[in-house]
Amino acid sequence: APLKDPVETFARLLRADLGDVRSMEDKRLWRELLSAATRGHDKAEDEFDKNRKMFTDYIERLLRHYISIESISGDLNVADGTDLIYAVNAHVF
């Protein structure tokens, strides 16, 4: 079950996905891994996209859960929120 606090839930989710990226060397390694994955991504629908979809679907389910228990405003555009959280995870480190 998700934690009561949505901020802590999403922070832990992103931390779990990225692992312990703490040093500049860790960040360099992640950039190299992402670069290799991107170069290997040559079809519109492949494993890279399936993994992204699984992750974004989970983010969306969490957002809907928190909206349903009123921890997050029902005014939130779930698609935009999902894209934003995914972008932070994928691009800001």
C-alpha cells in the first residue's frame, strides 16, 4: 500500500528507480547507461518503451489513489502530473 504522504511516496519511488546516485561518478555512469539505452532504442514500440509505460502507469495509479483520498487536489491533470514526475525521474539528475 502507498504511504500516507504522497511526497514521500514519490521521493522513494524515484530513489528506488535511480538507486544511490550520489557522486559525480555515479551520475556519469547513469548518463552512460541512459545513452546506451537511447542508442539501442530504434523502434517506436520496444522494451525501452514498455518499461517507460509500466513506470508511468504506476505513477498514474499512485496519483489517482492520492486524489481519491484527497491527499492531492482533484484539479490535478493526471496526465500532466504523470509526465512531470516521470520527467523529473528521467531527466533531472
